[in-house]
Amino acid sequence: MSRPKTATIAVRTGIESDTQHHAVVPPIYLSTNFGFPAFGEVPKYDYTRSGNPNRGLLEQALSELESGAGAVVTNCGTSALNLWVSAFLGPDDLIIAPHDCYGGTYRLFNTRAQKGDFNVLFVDQSDTQALNLALEQKPKLVLLETPSNPLVRVVDIAQVCEKAHQAGAKVAVDNTFLTPIFQKPLELGADFVIHSTTKYINGHSDVIGGVIITKNEKDSEDLAWWGNCIGATGTPFDSYMTLRGIRTLAARMRVHEDSANHILAYLRSQSLVGKIYHPSLPEHPGHEIAKKQQSGFGSMLSFEFSGSFEQLKYFVGELQLFSLAESLGGVESLICHPASMTHRAMGEEALEKAGVSQQLLRLSVGLEDADDLINDLEQAFNKAKELHR
Ligand SMILES: *Cc1c(COP(=O)(O)O)cnc(C)c1O
């Protein structure tokens, strides 16, 4: 059989693997410990922090989906990022991260750098000159987040990887926004892929989790060692749930994106909407790169609300089908005001530098009927318009 495609890997990993009762769906092993078959004979799994069958299956699925050599599943996306820097950076080492990265990533790297654990430079990675200057400082690691959060900026993964490798750095891509269904960073030259599996991968907003997938086996062995050492690994129940979520990943991503396209077309005709940020738009600066390196544009989008701030708050409050909440990538649609929610830890100066204005709203387009979502936006915009009449 030829190499299975992503949807097949997502659905089939671990199916019919139970040798005891031939359960079609792999059973859950909540046990914290596993017996030694005989004195001195170390089993595959001995203690769940270091390894567990459910986490093992999830790691296998994610590694195969991303075309990796191995993976370590962690208890959240942040701990995947923390595990990565803990394993590879010392006090004299430098990491380059996007200036508009996920707020929690910014807080983690910034705080640990202030403690002297390593050095960090936050760079606008779509600015070639700024990136080249940063690479001259010989970083050990480079983190990319493409598309970025919340402005969905796109950077050329293959190009940055080539330059970073010349400078002696290894590259990780935070692929949370697109998943392997729409983007495969390891195939574009990256050394690591990181996910908050909390988002699209699990997809049902009911499990916090993360993963690092590696291009080479040695890195995954090192990360597994460190994951056990610092206690960053994911639980059996979370792993079971996340693999269950992955079964429908390919189908979900298609509908997410299709609905996002309908909503984008609607937003373009709406007078209270200013600039729209989504890589599918021809005027988006990363459109051509996105077309080259992604197999889909994804369903995260942002826009500037062009009415008053009072109207913005009123609009958000009148929405029925977009919950005002952080996170993203679940079946339910969400609206977020990054400056006061996901990105508030950045502080005003960093927000401004990253281009995150008070007027910016971010949508995570869910799996409700697209017409219902558009009707909901329309009624809320209409109410906001009446506010100043
Ligand atoms: C949510 C998120 C994270 C952090 O993951 P948690 O599971 O919340 O710890 C990292 N990067 C991106 C892009 C995210 O959206």
C-alpha cells in the first residue's frame, strides 16, 4: 500500500491494536504503573510519567501526521514550548521568536530570559533585514509561528529554515493554527513542529494538551528524556480524548475553512469592518507564500472594527453564536478581543509594536451552519449601527 494520507492516518492509528479483547478502538490505560514481566526485565511501559500506551499512540499519530521521526506529548502547548527550550538552551544561548507570537509564549520566553535561563530576541520575521540581523547573533533556536496570532502574518518556512541552518540554528514551527492537514513544516525544512493540541488537533475545547514532533530520532529521544525529567508529559485520559478528536481532524478542517471563506466574503461587504487579516486575501502580504507552503488558508481571521470602541463592545455583546472567549480551533465559534484578552500580558508597548490595536477582533470560525453565523454577525452589526443614531 502507498503511504497513507493524513485523513487515513488520523482515523486509523491504533485501530484494531488491542490483542487481548480485539477492541476496535484502542482501550484506555489509566494505570500509573505497569508490572515487570520478570526480575530485571524492564517493560516497554513502567510508569506513566515516562510512558503510557495511550500517550504512545497519540505520539505515533501526531508524528506520522507531521511526517516526523518521533513526538513527545505534553500536558499543554506551553509546556511543549517550555520543554523545548529547557532541553536545548543554556544561559549563554539565544532564541529568536516572533514579535507577534502567542501571548503565553511571549510571557514564557520573556520571564525565563529575565531570570537568566537563556537570551531571547523578539523579531518581526516577515522583515528580512531584521531577521538577518538577528541571525548574525548566532541563535541556537528559532521559533516560527505561521500564520501568527492574531494578525495571521505568514513567513516563508523553507527560506527561514535555510538561513537559520546556515547560522547554525534549529527551527521549530508552531503549527497550531493550520495543523498537518494544511501545513507540514518538517517537509519544508523545519526541525521541530509544536502544537497546542488544545486547539484544532483535539478540536472540542475540552482537553488542554501539547506536543513536539521532531524531524530526527535523536532529538525526540532527548525531548522524551527531558519530558520525563521535568514532568511535562500528558496524561492517559487527555491522550485518549485527543486521539478521539484527531479522528475527525481532516473533515473538521475542511468545514472550518469553507465557513471562514463565506464569512470573509460577508465581512468584505460590511461597512463597520475595516482591514481584514486572512492569508487567503490577495492583498494579504503573505498570500503568495501561503499559497506555496500551505494546502489550506485556515479558519482564523482578524479584522479592525471601524466603528467606535463603544460600538465594538456593543457588537461583541449582541452576538449569539460567537462566544466571547479565549482559545480557538474548537467546534464552537469564538470572538476574541486580543488586546484585552489573549495578548493582554504583553503590555501596551509590545502590543503596539506587534500591530495589535484596541479595534482588533479575532474570529475562530467553528462548525455551526455558515449561514447562521453570517446572519448572527449581520444582526449584531445592525444593532451596533443603531447605537449612535
Ligand atoms: C494556545 C496556544 C499556545 C499555548 O498552548 P496551551 O495549550 O494553551 O498551553 C501556543 N501557541 C499557540 C499558537 C496557541 O494558540
